[in-house]
Amino acid sequence: MNPLSVLLPGFEGTELPEWVASRLADGMAGVCLFATNVGTPEQLRRLTDDIVRRGGRRRHAALPGRRLAIPRKRDPRSP
């Protein structure tokens, strides 16, 4: 099991830092978004799209107290 697959770290700013993008590509579970990560609805959409693009099909973005839906591609290996 990849130890990154259970991590959901937070980060500062409204753009995905390179260290987060790199770890998403290496299998990190996703990120936890806070108020400091959200500017406008359009910016939030770009950020979550970037999380999915960098991390692949099964990455998550979570907001404390709620889950933020991110479109995911269906795994063709799943029934």
C-alpha cells in the first residue's frame, strides 16, 4: 500500500502548489481545501479541475465539515 494514498493535506493559496501536484501524481489521496483556497466559484472550479488532472481518477478534495464533489472518470476495471 502506498502511504500517500491515505493523505489529504491542506495548503496555502488559491492555486495548486507544485509539491501537492507532484504528490497527487505519486498517488496521494487528495487535498483538504480551506477558506484560504477559495476565491470565486470559477477559481474553485479551476483548482478542483487541476486536482483531478494532476491526480487522476480517484482523488478527493475535502472541505472541513463537508465533501466537495469532483467529477471523476469511472475506473474501467470496476464492476
